[in-house]
Amino acid sequence: MSKTPEQKILELEAKIKLLEKQKTRAEHRAERADNKVIIFDMLLDMAEKEYNIRFRKNYKPELSTPSKKNTKKH
């Protein structure tokens, strides 16, 4: 049995509402995650200044070289 155009429209409207709710929730979670990153970064800055300890590593944009430990000898 085929659906009437009105039924299809109602189903699509329901899907739109669900997707809008999911989008709003995802945006909220992304904003919260961004805020956590900012706070964590601030805490690291404060700890580095207070205790004079470096927590972050400075990576150089060089190519990595394979270590000799990982090479297998046959």
C-alpha cells in the first residue's frame, strides 16, 4: 500500500525535527569540548608558570627517521 503525499510530508517533517535536535545537540557538545580544551590549556599554562615545568613538547616539522630498535634482523 502506497503512502499518500500528506503521509510522506508528515514523515519528512518528523525526520527534519529529529535531525534538527541531533544537530543542536552536536553543536552543543562541540562547543563544550572547545571550552574544555581552552580550560585545559589555561591550566597547563598556570602549572608551567607556577612550578616552572614544561608539559608540552615542541615538535619540529622534520621527517621522522625509523629507529634501529624496531628493525628486525633475519
